[in-house]
Amino acid sequence: MKNRYSSILAIILVFGLVLVFLLATIKNVQTEGGRTMDKKTMLNTETAIFAAGCFWGVQEYFSRVKGVIKSESGYTGGSKKNPTYEEVCTGKTGHAESVRIIFDPKVVSYKKLLQHFWEIHDPTSLNKQGTDMGSQYRSAIFYNNSKQETVAKASLEKLVKSGKYSRKIVTEILPEKEFYLAEEYHQDYLKKNPHGYCHIDLRKASKE
């Protein structure tokens, strides 16, 4: 009887160890759009935050760019903590509808992401993109370090010198503030609603 109990305890112990291992493995892996990312991969990523009008289209666009691991809709640039969509829509929070982009710099550079940013919206339009109007739809780049600041300002200067726009570019280039994730129904909105509103030509996103 003693040996029988010992065998059962041994089986339970092995099963428990296997379960702990599996749970640890799952915890160390994140999945986004069918792609799995372990912690090592995440440690080698960088983050960019852009505001270019309604975040539905901006998030969807960047999710299609090669090298982008994850894109999230949210609010930043204002003073209100944990703002709701309704509060941001009043224009009184100071926040802009923004998209946080997690990317692999070995595949796509911050400079290249900026090129996409300039391409997908009108940086000369003050507080308006498409049919959306209000300060929450302003054009802005939120950098998280001095290197991004330098690259962003150089990118803006290059665009100004190109003469592409006759009107003044009004895009703000500012240090990042706390980024608040938008409500779940806003996340991947155009994947959930393929025929939803979008002010961006999504065909311009490169998936090569």
C-alpha cells in the first residue's frame, strides 16, 4: 500500500512540475496577429507614438507595415488621467487620438516609420484629418528619447525643404507623456469592422 501511495505521489509531483513549466512558458510568450513573441524578442523592440487623426485607420495601417509587431490605439499628450473616449471627444482633456507602435528596428527603422507617418495624413491640416475635427485629431509625434527627437526633427526639416506642401506643416514634435490605452472596442477596430470609417488609404502600407 505504501509503494502504491508513493507511486501516486510521484505521478502527481511530475504532473505538477510539467504544469508549472507550461504556465511559465505561456507567461513568457505574447501573441499578436497570429505572431508569437517571446521575452527576448520583446526586449529587442522599440516604441513609437504617432497622432495622425482617427486612430482606427492609423492603427490598422501600421499593423500592416513589415517590422511592426504590435500597434495599439490610445490617448496621450493631455493632462487628464485615464481619459475615456467621450472625455477626449470634448477636446478638453488635451489628449490626441494616438497609436503606440512596437517595432523591430532590425526590420523597420524609426526613420522609415516616420516616412509612413508623413505619407498617410495631411500634416498641414490643423486639428482636422478627413471629416474629423478637433484638437484630439491633431498631427503629432511623441518621441521617447533624444535619438527619436533628432530623427523626427530631421524628418520634418527634410519634408519642409522638399516643397511638397505650400502650406505650413503644423505637426507637433513633443516628448512622450503617459499613454492611455483606448477602450477595447477601439482596438483593431477596422479588423473587427472592415467597412468602418477610415481616412487613410490602407493600400499604401507595405507588407513585403
